Amino acid sequence: MLKYSLKRLASSLLTLCIIITVVFVLLRQMPIEGYFDNFEKADAATINAKLEQLGLNDPIPVQLWNFFKGLLHGDLGTSSRYSAGASIADIIANKAPVSIKLGVMSLALSLMMGIPLGTAMARSKGKFWDRIGTMYIVFINAVPAAVYYIFIQMYGANALRIPMLFDENNLVTWILPVFSMSLCSTASYAMWLRRYMVDEMNKDYVKLARAKGVESKKITMRHVFRNAFVPMVQYIPTSLMYTICGSIYIESLYSVPGMGGLLVDVINRQDNPMVQAIVMLYSCIGIVGLLLGDLLMTVIDPRITFAKKEGAR
Amino acid sequence: MGLFRNLKTAPVEKRVSEELKERLAATEKAPFGFAPYNPENAEKTGYSNYSYWGSTFRVFFKNKLAVTLLSVLVVLLVFTFIQPHLPNQYPSNLIINHPITGMQMSNVQPSFTTVKAKAPAGVELIVTPYENDEWSAVSNVLADLKARTKFQVIEYGEDFCKVQYGDVIGYVKNDFSTKLKLPDDPLAVPYESRSNFKIKLYSTPNDYTSNGDELFVETKYLKIEGDKAVTTAECELRILPSSAPFLFGTNNLGQDLWALVWSGTRTSLLIGFVVAMIEAFIGIIVGVLWGYVRKLDRILTEVYNVIDNIPTTIVLILIAYILRPGVGTLIFAMCLTGWVGMARFIRNQIIIIRDRDYNLASRCLGTGTLRVIYRNLLPYLVSVITLRMSLAVPGAIGNEVFITYIGLGLPVSIPSLGNLINVGRKLVSTSQSYQLIFPTIVLSIITISFYIIGNSFADAADPKNHL
């Protein structure tokens, strides 16, 4: 297991380097006009000077080398256009905590709501809970998120008599953003858990348990649920770590000062150092999350192992 | 029986065995005997007329909800294509202007008719010249008075007061929007009065033209003398000289929302279908090879990791810069970033079944890779592939809404559901919320239908459900 993890980590580093290089090259293809505020009025000398200052006139391998050198010193660089001169690590450290807090709370809420709902849907297949749950899932999938977030904000703020905008210190204002963010994940967890549980309930060992006369509740909780939950675990570390990305809709609706629209914003402003730093951060998270998810699966279910088995082709 | 007695079934068992004994005694025949030998029985072979697709469709059509939604979807699809050819339709990108004032008819509320008011016979109206002979442009505004203009009140009314302004007799509105300055006893006419706001002097005690624009009435109902006219019968005053109503209202620019919604549905459905098809095609090919051929697994996993982690926003912006924004560009960009998910999904499914016994047997027999893929693996995956494809269409439309939200979508001149929803989103708390509600309803119907049809078809395609 250890050997496998180390091998995965090594190939993840390689993947990371490839990703950074590809993003680097892609970013350099962006139009030069984007780096300047008034491109038409600037003359060739100014343009050249600015490009030199931004380090864009050097050939690409030189730029890459500079970037990696800075990275090894722990320096993520300074933002060139988003907030000029500020250290990127500072910017991210300011914005990330709020997004992480919101994300973790909504993840916990969606697990607490989604898993019981999925179980109830699987147990009462075709009856009341199944119908209600299916209607909920279909609604969440059908209506674009942007639309029902707005309705929740308007009517929720009126009904609960809380302020509409988010304020970090006022705990009451946390309710609506967290609730809205968790709706989508709840639907997803409920749907997948129901599917896996129904598949498990068709298996032979469950028929045997029923024939032996084991109570229905014990079968569901002790056998079916534990087996059905295994495939879902691999997504939880990734979701946990992606909370740093923030949700762009929620953060713009409730004016949350978080990481939500940061990536889109800095890409539009062509702030290359920031884009590279954020992409690297997200890629690290994605890869580590994937690895953790696989490890978590092997911890929960001892039958699963990623090492080579004899007999496999 | 032996050691354990099942308490629940013991009495039933006793009854059943007693009944069996009685029946056997009644027949007077031994329950079992030797069967005769017939050599022709050796030639009988089993024949099963089981057809996979036949059973799939049979199970699918038994599901009433799915069939209803399928017909709704088909009707919707057909309607979006025949809608421009129906009578009384406005072109979708036509900005509708008021024929006299030339201003855009923006933010008109949805209604089933263009009639604004009904005028009884004998109403005096002012006629504005308008070249169409069948219709006349009328209004009952005699004059626009500036704020604090003084006039004499001749008669007092709760809604309208009859006043004299100079040598013109007319009516002014008496409500909170005009706040006429009145003495303690308003009925003691005549007295002087004024309003602190701009007010209109009407020729009749009705405010047909509340915003000052002319209304239109068919000429046959008027008796015209110069620039004044009197209605000869009960007639309808319309906002435009036509009876084509704005079923969904108009948007801020003055374009008919009904036509925009159906044109947008056409565009969005086109994008969704094309993206789903291309994604499925490329995704299945790559995914099957990725999952089945072990040598390709490592390389493609690395490629997948790289592609998955590049933000789609960068790719979208670059493609939108290189090729101008448009429908083809959007389709290209969405396919480029979307095939990866499908490939990974197919690869996961293939990994589950690639080492099963029947595939092992095929390989031992020497079956070529392509044939194993085509005959063994893909038919097993029909159910999950159709589910994914049917979810890909609403997924593509939802993706398009998101892309438009961050500003990279279709230009505003090409209507699409994403554009309409994003424009309407800002108006949700105003009186123009209909601009959000109608596109959302159409989008929801499409998505719900695809979702339920996809799920039902996937359930029907699973051979365990073929009874």
C-alpha cells in the first residue's frame, strides 16, 4: 500500500509540472491588448517596457525556469493586475478562510440531509419517500442553480427576517448561503446512495438474510448501507478540499469576500501570476483529493486494494 | 422439518399437507410414474423469441409518466420549429416601435390581447395623423400642463375633476399621483386649484393613455371631424394597430419575449444535442480503449489528469478570442472540455466488466479486440450510456447558462435560454419578473423531461427488468 501511494505521489508531481507548463503556454497565447488599460494610445516603446516588466518578452523556457525557481523558494509571486504588487499568498490567505468555512459547513449539512434521504428513498422504493425524493432531485437538476438561489435569498430573507447580505460576524446570515450551497450536493448524494443501495438489495446475501428472518432495519443499516457507501466515500475528500474554490454564484449573490469568482476574474484581467498560482493550488487539491479518496476507500473496504492482484490480466 | 420448526408457517404447513393427502386420495392415481420414452424429443431445441430492444421498448412504454413526458417533449420540439410560421408572430430580433412616437415598446406586460381599454359610444378623442387607413391613432390628452399651473375646477369628482384651463374645458385626474390642491369643501365649485406635479388635461373623464402614447382604434368606429373624433359604437383601444398579442410580454429592448423564448429554445436545444452527440462519440471511443487496452491505461490516465485540471475558463476564453463568439465556437469549446468526463465514466464501467468470465472466454477463443468491444462490452453498457447521454443535453444547456453568467457565452444578438435567464435574473424583484419566469419554465420542462425519460429508458434497458 505504501509503495502504491508513493508511486502515485511521484506521478502526481509529474502531472502537476505538466499542468503548470500547459497553462503557462496557454496563458501566453492571450491577446497582448489585455495587459494594458488603453492599448491604442500606448506606443511601441511603452508596450515593450511593460512587457519587459511583466517578464513576457523572455522566451517561454526562461519564464518557466523563473517561475519554478520562485516556487521552490516558497514564493508564489506577486499579482500584476488584480491588486498590483500584493503578494499572492497574502491575497489567497485573506480570501480562503471564509470560503473554506462556508464550504465545510455546507458539506456537513448536505451529508446530514442527503444520506438519510437516500436511505429512506431506497427503503421505500416506489412509495412516499421515493417519490418525494425523486421530485426534489429532478427539481434541483432541472432548474438552473442561478434561479433558485435568487428565490431562496429573496423569500428566505423576508420570511426569516434576516439581512440579505452576508456578514461574517453575524451568525444568522450564514444560514441562507450554507443552505443554498448544500441543496445541490444533497440531491447528488441522495440519488447515488439510492442507486447503490438498490443494487445491493438485489444481491443474494440480502435475500439470505431476509430468508433467515433478520429484521429489515438491521439488514439495511448493517449490511446494505455499509456496502453501498463505499463507492461514495472517494468523492468526500475531494469535495472537502474543493471547498476552497468557493461557489461563484453564492459568493456574488451574498457578497461573500471569498475565493469564488477569483479565478474567472483574474483570467479576464489577464493577471498571469495569479492565474498560475491559483491553477497550481487547485490542481494540487484535485490530485491530493483523488489520492486521499482512493486511500479512504481502501481503509473502509478491505477488499479493495490497488496493488496488482495475481490472476489479473 | 428436523430440528427447527418455523413458528410462522407451521399451521399453514399442517393445513397444506392435509389438503394434499385428501387430493391424492381423491384422484386414485399414483402421484408419480414412469414417463414414456420418445426419441423425437431429442430433436427439440429451445427457441426463445427474446429480443433485447423489443423488450426494452415494451418496458419503457409501460411507464406512463415517461411516455407522457416524451410526448410533451416531442410536442415542444415540433412547436419550436413551426412557431415562426404561425399567424400573428413577431420575428424574434425585431425591435417593436410605437408607430407614432417611435419609441420602443419595452417591458410590456404579458397578456392575451392588445386591447388596453374599451371605450363606449360618444367619447370624444383627439386624432393624430397616421398613414394607415384602417386604423387611427387617437388619444384623449388635450394638453400637458406643467407643474403648478393654475386652473378652475368646474365640477368635482372623486376620480376626475372637470376643469377649465384658459378657454379649454377638460378633465384632470384626482388621485395620489396628482394631489390637487383643494379647499376645505371641494364640492363648492368653482375654485382655483393646481397640482405640484405635471398633469395631463383629458378630453373625457378616462385616462386611456396613461403614459401619453397614442392608442389605436379601427377607423370604422370613429366619426372624424378635423383632428377630433367621436366614437360611434363601443370599440376597443389597442396599444398597437394589430391584434397580435404579446403572449410573454416584451423585454427591455422592445423585442417580443414569446418569439425570443422559442428562438432561444431552438438554439439551446441545437447546442445541447450536438454537444451530447459529439461528446458521446469521442468519449465512448476513447473510454473503451482506455479501459480495455491495458497499455493505454497509464498514458491516458496521465492525460486525463492534466486535462481535468486545466480550468475550462481559460480554454473558453482562448477559443472565444481565436474564433469569434458564436454558436459554433460555443459547441467547439464545450465539446473540447466535455469529452473527458464521458471517457472517464466509460473507462470506469469497462474496468468493472473487462475481467469477467465471458470476456475471458472470448479472449481464450482468440476473438479480436474490436469484436470483443463491440459484441461483449458495449451492449452491457447500453443502459448507462443512454442515461449519460440523456443527461448530457440538459447538462449542456445548464453549462451554457453558467458560461453566459461569467460573460463568455453567446452574444446578445443570438437569443438563447442562457442569455434570457441571465437578463431576467436581474429583474426578479421588479414587476418585470415575467422575463425570468417564462424562460425558466421552458428550460425546466425540457430538463425534467430529458431527466425522467433518460432514467426510465436506462431502467428499461437493464435486462433484469425485462420480465
